[in-house]
Amino acid sequence: MEHRLNRFSIYLKENHIDVAFLNSKENVFYLTGFQTDPHERLLGLLVFPEADPIAVLPGMEAGQIRDAGWTYDVIGYADHENPWTIMADKMKQQGVLQPKTVGFEKQVLSYGRSESLLALFKEVSVIDVEGQLNEMRLVKDEQEISIMREAAELADFGVKIGTETLKEGITEMEVLATIEYELKKKGVAEMSFSTMVLFGEKSGQPHGNPGDRKLEAGDFVLFDLGVVWKGYTSDITRTYAFKSISDEQKSIYEKVHEAIEASLSISKPGTRIGDLDQTARDIITDAGYGELFPHRIGHGLGINVHEFPSMSHLNDGVLKEGMTYTIEPGIYDPAVGGVRLEDDVLVTADGCETLTKTPKELRIIE
């Protein structure tokens, strides 16, 4: 983590930012290696251009950040203490007497906590540093990629369990419970989002809610799931037909499959991000299903399951080696059900690697 802290400190120095207060558990993890959920309690990291950083967290977790390898100062406050007052005292001890410019995460820091932060200083200006952290997290290093491969493998395993559990009359929630139980046995403590198992017409809802719908012959079955593994996430979607498939269902599936393969084929360094979306969208639109593809092609993937960048057709950024994101076109017809196929993608030197390996060709489960 040392090189990340150094890079961020250099950024602060170059931009004349006297101190940055980072509040998101994801960015704290990225710079410290410490993963936690403080709930309503304050978690933060003070980073300076010159002085050593300071971690701020509930005292009951102070030993855990040390175990994670953090060697710098820690403010481990008790529930009856005011962490903001302790922070001000610590900063004075570091020689940071009166900062003029403070960096913060605009989309994360609450209004109430921003008031508490700014109350520590006089006549201070604020600068959003979230964009810099997004750029740093955009390109993954080898350790991150290795962990994300493991997370993707676990997502593949979840889909495998799901398909093996299918039988006529079983409910969506019964299949979901089996998937998560088997992943727990593999050591997965947390899913990266609420697992989706959707049958029949419910697969035609892009973000449907699993329930007591029972599986019937002729249904589409949509799995959308991912895990949090060593601080990093995965996200996979696969759709299957159960026992039989209609001509219309087959047409929908084939167009989604064509769309994801086309987007993957241009996933390489230098490609405009928006072209990934537009390529898939053109295929689906030309087939007459354009209005049934309501969302972007994907999203950045890493510590957060949805992170920078947004993979929409409006994004003029370009792909870089080491970027990770999802490609997930879909067609959703309430009359016959929906299809979404999603892979986790790593940009390589001359193309891309799909971290999720479950086959995407049409499969009818008997």
C-alpha cells in the first residue's frame, strides 16, 4: 500500500492540498489494506503532502488495522469520545497547524460530517479528490488482478451450483439459498450485491426481486450474482432455458450473445469506452429490440461492484491495459422473459481476458 500512499501524497503536493480526509471504506481499504464496515461510526484517513498519514476508526478495531499491516499513527476513539477533536490535536502534533486547502470525497462525505471537518479549520477551501482516487483505482496491479480472478472463479461456481439445483417446481428463493450456502462453505463472507435468481416472465425485469415463483418448463432462468473476496468483487450474469425454448426466446438469446461477443471483440487498449456500448446497442436495435435494452453495457469493477467508469455510449474515455469492468447486454420482454449475459473483463496488452469463464452459448437445462 506504500506506493499508493506515496502517489496520493505527491498528488496532494502538486495540487497544493494541505490535507485530505478520506471517508469511504473502499478508499480507506485501497490505501491501508484494512477492510471494515464501521456502520454509523466514523472511519477515515488523513493524508498529507509531507507528514505521515493517520487512520481514524473505532477503538475496538484499532488492533485489526495493525494486523492488516498499517504501521502509521491510529486514532482509535471510544464511543464517548469526539474523534474530530482528537483529529485536530493529532494534526497539530504532525505540524499541520492551519491547513488552507482540504481534499475530500464529494460523493461520499455527508453534509453533517463535512460541517464537523470544516469546523476544525478557519477560512479553508475544499477540493474534491475523488476523481484522483478513481483514476488510481482504475488500472489494477498484479495482486489485484489475481484476487479478482479468484473472485470471478467463485462467481462461476455460484452459477454452476444454481444450474445443478434447478428442477421443476423449485422456487427462486430456494435456488438462491443453495447458491449462497455453497459459497459460504467456500469461505465467501459477503455477496457483492443481492443475488438474483429469476424465472420465466420475471427474467424480463432487469433488476427483479427473487421470490416464491416456481420453475416451469419453457422458462428462462436468469442468474446474476457476485462475491466479495479479499476486498474485491465479481459480477456474473447467465441466462438459461429450462427444458424447452420458443423461437422468440431463442431469437432474443442469440442477439444478446452476438452483442456481448461483439463488445468483447473490441475490448482492447485505445478503444473508446462508449463504443463498447454502442456496438452492442446497434446489434440489438437493428434486430428490433432496441427499446428492450434499457441500461448501459456495463460498469467499472474492483473494490466496488459498481465503480468508475460508467460504460455508457456517452463515455469518451479510452480503455487502458489493467482496467476491469463488466460487459452485460440484455433484452427484456415482459411477455416471454429476458436474457442478460455478463462477463468480468480485464484489458490486456493486446486485447482482453474474460475473468468469468462460464460458457455463454445457449444451453437448455433438462
